Amino acid sequence: MTLALLCFFAFLAGLIDGMVGGGGLIQLPALLLLLPEVPVPTVLGTGKVASLAGTSASAFRYLRGLKGVPIRWRTVAVAAVVAGCFALLGARAVSGLNKELVKPLVLALLVLMAAYTFWRKDFGSLHAPRLHGRAELWTGVALGASIGFYDGFFGPGTGSLLLFAFVGLFGYDFLAASASAKVVNVATNIAGLAYFISTGQVLYQVALPMAVCNVLGSLVGARLALRQGTGFVRVLFLVVVTGFILKLGWETFF
């Protein structure tokens, strides 16, 4: 029964993550609640297996479905490589820094993201890349370093932060930004998972069935997003970010 419930939540997390990111808002609390006797690092490592599988599947689905919108591969690839390296640094920094100090900063950032997206009705509706050449490349490096370190160190909301950054900084529409964010998120998940595997903190008997369900949910979510268009993704993005704000707000102040 526990495994069946975890697989259900993994599917649901993949569904949300496949559209706008933020599946960790569902999957991680479910793991912590249903596996109370398992050490937290092992819970995180087990969840990373499912997250990596689902994110990889939805990235592939987006790249197949966005044939009319060319992905700017040089920038996305650089951001992904840098993000993966800094995710490892973030994972190693966990033991030496206080993660609780990060929560108020992330909460403030999420509130600003939600307010700006709500206020700018056309935000993410058009695909009009505004950066070129070295400016685009170095912005990708900065994005990969900051988000990668954050994902390795803290994690929640990485997909949504990447999505917002690709829309706000690079000028992508929500669908192209989702595809780009998924590629970078795959890199950070690989780095994080490598750390957890190397330290023996994965329950494979739980992780592998959850990974299958997360993949199924991610494929359904990516297909829905591609079919419904940028307006649908924008609304869902606001819903997911609001959920993160409520969750982090509760953890920070109560």
C-alpha cells in the first residue's frame, strides 16, 4: 500500500512537473510522510531517481513537440553543464551551511515572480529571444551557476525558477522556456543523483517503480502543455508558484 501511494504521488508530481516544474512540491512531502523511518538523505536520493527519469522524459517530449521553435542549444547546453557542476558544489555545501537561511530569500523571490507574471499579461506569450552572442552565453553561465548551486543545496522550485528565468531573461515563450528548463534540470538532477548514489542513499526498490510512474505523468503533462499552449502553461505556472509560496511561508513563519 505504501509503494502504491508513492507511485500515485510520483505520477501526479510528474504530471505537474511535465507542464511547469514543481513536482517536488508533491513528491518530496509524500516520501517524507510515507517513509518516516528512512533517513532524510536517503529519501532525497530516492526521490531524485524518479525526478530525473520524469524530467528526462518530458524534456524529450518537449523537444519533439517544439519543432517550430528552435531551441538555442549553445546557451542551453552551457547553462546545463555549469548547472550540473554547481549542483554538485551545492550538495557538498549542505553540511556546512544553514539551509533555513535560504527559505525567506526563496519565498521573497517566488512572491516577486508570481506578482510580475500576474501583472504582465503578455509575459511568456511570445517567443522573441532578446539576448545574442556573448551576452546570451554569459547569462546562461550565470543562470546555470546560480540555479545549479541552489538545486544541489536546497532544491524546491528549481524547475519553476528556471522556467521564469528563461522567459524573463532570455525572452522565450512559456513552451520554449519549459523545454530549455527541462534540459538544464536534467543536468542538475544527474549531478545530485550521482552524489546520492556515491554515498549509498537510494532505495532502489522504491525509486524504480516511482520512476516509471513519474515518467508516465511527465509525458502526459508535457503533452497537455504542448496541446493547450502558452496561456495554459502561464496559468498553471501561477498556480504552482502560489503553492510553493504557501508551503515555504508555512515552513518559515509557523
